[in-house]
Amino acid sequence: MELVFRILLIIASLVLIGSILLQSGKSAGISGEIAGGAESIWGKNKGRSFEGKLEKATTVSAIIFVIASLVLVAIQ
């Protein structure tokens, strides 16, 4: 059981690191907004855009990471 949570923790941490590194900064500049970036940020298509998917992956992997960490501490 402990091995399963350790593997889950490693996978979640790798996904979390990758998704954070791939996200663009909040100060991407005004050029992104001029080129139509504002529609994907504020519009209906945010969840379908690449940034929206990265944000969801970050949230899910962070939750899995915390839960797996707490379970591993409780097991030991």
C-alpha cells in the first residue's frame, strides 16, 4: 500500500513540476492581449485552451500530491 502512494506521489510531483514550468507568467505583457489572448483568458474558451488545461493539471496534481503526502505520513 505504501509503494502505491509513493509512486502516486512521484507521478503527481513530476506532473506538478512540468505543468508549473510550462505555464506562462501572469505578466506576459500587453502583446498577448492584443493578439487575442484576452479572449482565451476572459472568454468561454479558457478551459479548452492550453493554459486552461495546464491550470487544471496543476490543480489536480497539487491535490493528489497533498493527499498522497498525508496518507504516507499517516501510514508510517
